[in-house]
Amino acid sequence: VQLLLLTLQRRNEVFGADCSEFNLDSACWTIPAARSKNGRVHEVPLSPLVLRILKCQMDGRGFGKLFPARGAPERSLAGFT
């Protein structure tokens, strides 16, 4: 939820994010056109607080979903209503 508030991005974009979309060195998140609502690549600047959250969540991983589904790490969390 913190990432939703700090990045002002849509729920499905945050919870469907792949670790490979984040460039922590340049503090930028690139949401691919296939996952954005308007069908365009979207670049999101990342604040220092967001970078800290991402580093903790990724825990050294550079691949897979940022928020993997339990028992299916290749899939993201789902079931939000």
C-alpha cells in the first residue's frame, strides 16, 4: 500500500510489477506498454523511500514478480476487489 501512495500508480501496475522493471541505480520504474492503462511505456521516478521499500521487497532478486503469489512466484498477487 505504501508503494501505491508514494508512486501514485494504479493498483494493478504496482502489484503486477516485475523486478526487472525497476532500475534502482537510476531511481526509475519503467512500466511497459503492455501493462499500462493507456498502452504506452510509462517512466516513474522513484524517491529514496520507495527505493528502500523496493530493496527490502526484492531482497536481492533481480527477476520475478515484485509481489509474487504464494506458491506461484511467476505470478503476481491477485484477487483484489
